[in-house]
Amino acid sequence: MDLPAENVRSMKLIFATHNQHKVEEIQSAIGNQLKIISLREAGISQEIPEPHDTLRENALEKSRTIYLLSNGEDCFSEDTGLEVDSLRGEPGVRSARYAGEPVSFSRNIDKLLANMSHSTDRNARFRTVISLILNDQEYFFEGTCNGQILAERRGVGGFGYDPVFVPDGAAKSFSEMTMEEKNLFSHRKKAADKMILFLNQKILNT
Ligand code: IMP
């Protein structure tokens, strides 16, 4: 989607995550449409809790935490889950810790493939919820990406479940794609586009 970028270029938002992969993907999705401040740049090193049963509540918890720690700066966070139909939506909100602590992308994939070893239904989706706090108001944006879970890993790039996820309409797994290719399908990119569109409209209307 082409967005009227000029209007939000001068805006700065703290991105409430310590996950460097997410920072890179959001930066690539947003481009120079607005300035993203990392937690390191904001001088915030505290762990951010995600204790809830929904992506929306976890995303809100993260943005509220950073909002308080930064003394009321505009900020946003995101929470993402992989929802597998044959596992009745698992690992979902538990995607990061599916195979327990400490968090391991590799063990999470091993557990997913083991739990799906007899599944002929390979349908799944990534779902991202962004929580934005702007001028003390809270807003949400969602992006989804439907696809299939492979029987084994393909590719070495990306993070999380990327090696076993092929989005609908693609021949490659997320791990085999460049960042630009992933952005053509990505749940995170779709949610980020909605936030940018909202910010542009908000600025035009004030
Ligand atoms: P959270 O949003 O930080 O709770 O992360 C959820 C987990 O989902 C991550 O640890 C990854 O394992 C996985 N995940 C989130 N986004 C992606 C993605 O774009 N590709 C693959 N795995 C992802």
C-alpha cells in the first residue's frame, strides 16, 4: 500500500520490544515514514512482562509498561502468535515459550512439528496485534498472514517459526525470503501499515 508518508515523518515513537528481529522488521516495514526509537536508545533495559491470555492484553501491557517507564512518551508494542488449526489455535499467545523456558526457537519448532506429525491439515496463521499509545490514548491494529506449516525446516533466515511457515501465495518459507519478500505477506507489516495510515489520518484531521 502507498501511504502519504510526509505527514508522519517528523513523528517519533518508542518501540516497546527487546527483540532485535522485530525492531529490524518493523523498521523495514515502516521505512522512513516515522522515526522508531529502540528501548536501548530510550535508555530502558527492564524486561517487559507478557502474562496475559490474549495478544491484545499482552501488547497493551507492554506499551503501558514503556509509557510509564518513559514518563508518558508516545510508544507502541506488538504481540504475535502462530495459530495452528489442527492444534486448535496453539501455540497462539504462548508461541514464544511453547517448549518452555529458556526460550528456544529451535525447541519450539521441534515441539510444533512433533505435535503435528500426524496432521494432514497444515493450515495456520500468524496474527500480530500492535498497541499504540499516542497522546495518552490507546489504539490497536491487527495484521494476519495465512499459510501452511511444513513437515520440516526450510531456509536459514528470519526468526521464530519462519523456517516452517510458507505464506499462502508463496513458494518459499519465510526463512528463505529476504526481508522485502517477507514484507509482501507479513502479519507484522500489515499491522504496521494500518498504524501508519491511522497516524497520517490523525495528523490530517488535527
Ligand atoms: P512475542 O510476540 O514476543 O510474544 O513472540 C511470539 C513468538 O512468536 C516469538 O518468540 C517467535 O517465536 C514467534 N514469532 C513472532 N513473530 C514471528 C514471525 O514473524 N515469524 C516467525 N515467528 C514469529
